[in-house]
Amino acid sequence: MYDYLVVGSGLFGAVFAHEARKNGKSVLMLERRNHVGGNIYCEELDGINIHKYGAHIFHTSYKDVWEYVNQFVEFNNYVNSPVANYKGELYNLPFNMNTFTKLWGVVTPQEAANRIAQQRTVIQGTPQNLEEQAISLVGTDIYTKLIKGYTEKQWGCSCTELPAFIIKRLPVRYTFDNNYFNDKYQGIPIGGYNKLIDALLEGIEVRLGIDYNDNSAEYRKLAAKVVYTGPIDAYFAYSLGRLEYRGLRFETERLEELNHQGVAVMNYTQREIPYTRIIEHKHFEFGTQPVTYITKEYPADWHPGEEAYYPVNNDKNQQLYEKYAARAKQESNVIFGGRLAEYKYYDMDDVIKSALICAEKEF
Ligand code: FAD
Ligand code: UDP
């Protein structure tokens, strides 16, 4: 009998398992996929770390989380500065003076602010959805060229049906600063994310290719407590209905080129192009290899049984999640944590923070 059975080897499970072992507890980890790491897993090809489940840039303002991850792996000084491609016109992201200058030929922050103020007058009162929120932040031109098409293909619905918070993730700045994030600390693990996961899981017994929900009654007997990081609705056999997720499809190509697009992330913001972004992986680690790998990221409708990438946090799903969460509270000796079990649009640092808080309560 183990002290803990950790279901899922993503960041939540790996951090929790590490802390448990550090505190003298025995841990068994089960992972459905054939590798550890969840969505931060990378595959090395020609010396380049391929982010298999989409581009991952570590950024945080939590000093404790930054110090925590740096114990396990050193981070480089990569700063994410994606470029938006709208019908062949290139704009810097996030929305900043470089974007405004290219778009309107304005020179000063005041001129840019005036343009946006003029355009946002179409929105009265508090923004009720993503479209209203976006227009009120950056005006109609940017909304039309850089937000509407990208967002509607990303989420598969109209911007008026999406919650405003999604767009608030992006900074809007009246300075010439292309840093995509406002956080104090940022970088990519030198040598890739697998180094971080492998260090966290050192000494932990992991069984791959096992879905806990296929035989939960038996697996449950293996440990005094379970830490579950899979989808919360799957845990309860969808008994209250299914939560919705957004899916993704990745298409990776090896190119006999030194440098394909000159930036790690290029967003394709027009609706007609079916992918949202092209990632050129080598630029995350300033690679100088003679070849390069690019990945096109296609948003997709999600069907049961497929990898669930994003929770769709609209009112309907949120209400259903609350019902599952109430049931989860009544499960004795089971901890639910992470992006899928909490049905939250969590970044990596939030997941680590929440796993650390959870571990602190436990030990
Ligand atoms: P996961 O990584 O999903 O791990 C859960 C694990 O549990 C998986 O390995 C899964 O296979 C396993 N599992 C599930 N169910 C079962 C079961 N029944 N039995 C056994 N195993 C099971 N965050 C950032 O900070 N910066 C970024 O740039 C960034 N980019 C992202 C890009 C994309 C495309 C996506 C999808 C996410 C991105 N994120 C980013 C978020 C980041 O991936 C997550 O915050 C983090 O990986 C979540 O960790 P987790 O442990 O909660 O979940
Ligand atoms: N977004 C956009 N245009 C862009 C980039 C992002 O409209 O070029 C919007 C889109 O709605 C997206 C949200 O901003 O879902 C958050 O973007 P972020 O890059 O944080 O998304 P993630 O990396 O989590 O997919």
C-alpha cells in the first residue's frame, strides 16, 4: 500500500509527487500517455526540443515558484515576442506602440490612445463578452485584424459568446515593448522541459499507459490517498453530463533551412487560414542547428476520448463544473488538482503554485 497514488504526470502531479517523496511518503504515479510531463513534454529531434503539445513559455511573478523550478533546471533568457501575420502584414504582439505605429502611422503614445479612445466609443458600459472587452481595450481596427479571426478559430465560436477574461490575458502597452508577458520572471529550461519533469520525478515509481478511470476501483486500493489530475467529469464517469473542451491538432515539419520565420511564434490572425500559429521550435533555445522544425497549430472541435487541451469556461460549463466540484469535495481521501481536474485556464506557474499549496496542507 502506497501513501499516495498520483494520477497524471503533468506539472501538478509531478510537483505533488516530488513534495510527497521529500516528506518521506511512498508514491505511485499512473500516466495514461506513453511518456511523463503532460502538456509540457518535449521530443528532441536533430538537437532541437519540439514542444509536442504546443509552445510553452514559462513566465511567473511568483518568486517562490521561480526559485522552486530553478532548483531543478537552469532557465535561459528567452522573452516571448510573437509576431502576428494578417494577410501578409506583420504586426508586433502584444498590442503596443510598435503595433500602433505599423497600423496607423502614429508616433506618440497620446496619438495611439486617441485613436483607441475614438474607436472604443461603440462600446457603452461594462464589456459583457470578449468582443466588447477587446474593442474597449484596443479599438475596432485591432479587434478586426488581430483578434476576431484568431479568436473565432481558436475557440470555434463567435467572440460575442466568449467570456471577456480570455482577452485580458494579453497586455496592452503604450510603450515600444514586445514582451508578451508582464511577469517578472520568464524563460525556457535550458535543455528543455523534460529536464524539469525528470528531476521532479526522480525516485518516483511511474507506470505509463494506464488510465485510472478504466479500473478505478482496483487502482484506488493501491494507496491511502489519491491525487487526481485528469478531467473531473471523467472521474465521475460523466454522470452529470460532459464538460466541453477545445481540441488541437499539430502538424510538424522538418525543413532543411537554418531559419524559417525568424521568430519562435507567428500568429495567423485571419479567419481563412485554418491554423492559429506556426511555432519554430529552435528559437526558444537560440538554436544554431543546420535544420529547423516548424509546427502548425490547428484548433479543433473536441470529441470524447481525444486529448482535452483547453477548458471552455462559459456559463454552461462552469455551472456543470461547480456540480462536479461539489461531488469532488465529498470524495474522501481524493485530492483534485491541475488544469483538467479544476477545469481552469491555468498557466504552468499557477499549476505549480497550487500543487505546492496543496502539498503544504498535506505535509
Ligand atoms: P497536464 O499537463 O494536462 O497533465 C495531466 C496529465 O494527466 C497528462 O499527462 C494526462 O495524460 C494525465 N491523465 C489524465 N487523465 C488521466 C487518467 N484518467 N489516468 C492517468 N493519467 C491521466 N502555460 C504556460 O505557463 N505558458 C505557456 O506558454 C503555455 N502554453 C500552452 C499552450 C498550449 C497549447 C496548452 C494546451 C497549454 C499551455 N499552457 C501554458 C498551460 C500548461 O500546459 C498547463 O498549465 C500545465 O501543463 C498543466 O499541468 P497539469 O498537470 O494540470 O495538466
Ligand atoms: N489572441 C488574439 N490574437 C492573437 C493572440 C491571442 O486574439 O494574436 C486572443 C485569443 O482570444 C486567445 C487569447 O487572446 O485565446 C489569449 O491568448 P494567449 O496567447 O494567452 O493564449 P494561449 O497561449 O493560452 O493559447
